[in-house]
Amino acid sequence: MPDDSVTATLDLDALYRDSHVGEALETLDRELVGLEPVKTRVREIAALLLVERLRRTVGLEAGVPSLHMSFTGNPGTGKTTVALRMAALLHSLGYVRKGHLVAVTRDDLVGQYIGHTAPKTREMLKKAMGGVLFIDEAYYLYRPENERDYGQEAIEILLQVMENQRDDLVVILAGYGDRMERFFQSNPGMSSRIAHHIDFPDYSDDELFAIATKMLERLQYRLSDAAADALRAYIALRRTQPHFANARSIRNALDRARLRQAKRLFEGRAAALSRDALMTIEADEILASRVFADATMPAVPGAARS
Amino acid sequence: MKLTQGTFSFLPDLSDAQIRAQIEYCLGNGWAVSVEYTDDPHPRNTYWEMFGMPMFDLGDAAGVMAEIRECRGAFPSHYIKVNAFDATRGRESLRLSFIVNRPRNEPGFALVREEGAGRRLRYTTRAYAADEPEGARYRG
């Protein structure tokens, strides 16, 4: 028996290196900005799975941990992105066999007439087996205002599979915080079967700027210095306005900046273009945003209004 | 008499692990897998009853295994087979079909001789089990 403990300490490091978990965690760290609570939880899950695997090799009891999760957070905080990474991570940890992600919403699970829901839900569950089933805006499954709603049936089948075929698939529910809270309150069975409730915090201005830089890098664009300042101002302003969706708002803003950049280049097409000019987004392209127009307006007549 | 229809039927019955491995192979080739059952073992009975819809776009054999388990629960003493359909253009046919469940007792087939005009004999086979009405066969 003392031999076991010696080999075990040696094994954990080897297992860690062999499983490529370190790489997966590093890419998660490098490519996702912020999200500290999420990353901590992912690291904990990875550690647990590695230890469980080691326990099994030395003949200790290793119950398969339940890894169903719920991701709550405001729009654009990276729930879907993390779910996608999670599928790959769980695959490299050997928890799921294939590591694909099947993303569904209410429409894919709930049928339109009696007897339609069960086969539909089962079909999606079967497709997700060996991987991760990601249910976006899960609270739409449950419609308390209509007691004959077929969503309840889908939830029951889901619960049954989540309980009985835990080693075949991982279910991740995602949605906005307050509505998910209400969803879990009215479905206590669902809440108790989910071991990991992960809350995605909003991004700070600096984090959003870092995200924007990463997005542009991936698209092979870059900001001029003035444009970088403009973008910082844009982020601070955009946050105060309605329908702010964190990283998604930033992505949309960048897409529109690219449109304007293309237009500027097109209108000046007589001049020769350098590779650099094709890549650079200027301050004007960001300052032309409606956000700045809306923001300056209330600053002056807003005072008159109040 | 052990019914020998489909692939692997001259081998001992496949274990669940072997069935799973075969299904993984099918899914790896992009074939759609379905489960069918019958209690009429006649070799010309090609169209068995479908148990649920054929399963498209599966990533893992677990879904099919669950379906087989369910079918075995509903029809413990029927013949159950797994089909793999290749939808590739120009192919569009079954690539693999094997039995995954069979009744405990298989009485086999009788040879039937039918006298025709001028001492002509026509031969055919008939499953002993088929003497019973559908659904009441293979009870023992």
C-alpha cells in the first residue's frame, strides 16, 4: 500500500502532462479576457477529473462526478464561448467521449402538438451524447402561464437523461441571471441536478477594450492611436446606454467601424493603398457612431429637459 | 436453430461492447443508424418494424445503445437488428445490418412441399414460430 501513494504522486504530474489539460486551460486563460470566477471553476473541475482518474488507477472508489452546469450572466458575457471551450476541455479530460457541442433552444426540444415533444427532445439528446448539450435561454422551456405547455414534458425527459446517463452527456443551461433564477425556483428538480452554477460577471471597460483588441487581431485589423482612444471613450459611453450587451456590443461596433473604413478606402480609391492602410481603423470611423451623437445630445438639451 | 441473417450472424452473439464498437464504426463513416424488430423470421421478410426514427447526425454510439436497450425492454423475445444506411449519392442503401437480440428458443423452419400439376413439387419454408399469430410468437 505505501507504494501506491508514491506512484500516485508521480502519476498526477504525468497525467497532467499527458492529458493536454494544461494547454487547454492555458488557451482558455489566454484567449478569454476576465471571467475570473469562471476560470477558477473550470480549473477546479479539471483538477477534480484528473484526481478522479488517478484514484481509479490505484483502485480507489471514483464516483463519476455530475458535471451538468448552468451559466448565468448578462448578454454578451461569453456564455456560449465558454460552453464551446468546455466541450473541448471535458474531451481532453476524458469525461466526454467525443467533445462536440450541440446548441439548442426551446424550438429544437419542444414540439407543436401532443406526442411531438418526446421524440424531438430524445433526438436532440441522442445527437448530443458523447458531447455537450447547450440549452440557450433555458427558461423558455418552462411557461408557467400555460399549464398545457409541452415544455414541461421536455424538462422531464431532460431530467431523466441527466440523471440516468450522466456519463453519456453533459447538459449546460444558459440564460440571463434573474430569469434563470425564476426557472430554477419553479423547477427544483432541475436545480438540484445541476452541480455547477456559474455566474458570468459583466466586463470592465479595460476588459472590453482588451476583448476588442483581440477581436481585431483575429481579423487582422488594428487601431490607430487616436482610434484606440476613441474606442475607450466609446466603451465608457456605450455602457450607459440601453441594450448594452458587453462583448457583443463591442463586436457590433467593430463591424460597423469596418464598414466605415471600407467606405473611406473605397471613396479614396484613386490614391494607391498600402497593406497598412487596409489594416488600420482610424478614429473617425469609431467617432462616427450613433453612440457619440446620442451621448452629446442629452449633455446639452438634457439639462433643459430636467 | 439459430437464425443467420445479416452480418456477423454466423458468429456467436455480439456483446454490448462489440455492438457499440460496430455502431461507432458506422457513425465514423457517416451512416445513419436505425433499429428494427420483428417476430417473423422468414428470410424474405426484409421490411421489419421500425423502432423509432432512423438516427441522423449522431456523434456517439450512446444514443443508439439507449435505443437498443429500450427496444429490448419493449420486445425482449423478438428479433432486433441494427441497420446502417449510407446516404452517399449513388450508394443510398444499407451498408451494414446485424442482429442484436433474438428469442431464447428459435424453433427453426419447416420445409413445405406443395404438389403441382404433373407430379411437380414446389418447395418453400415456413417458420414454426409463424404458426402463432403475430405478437404471440416466441413466448417460451
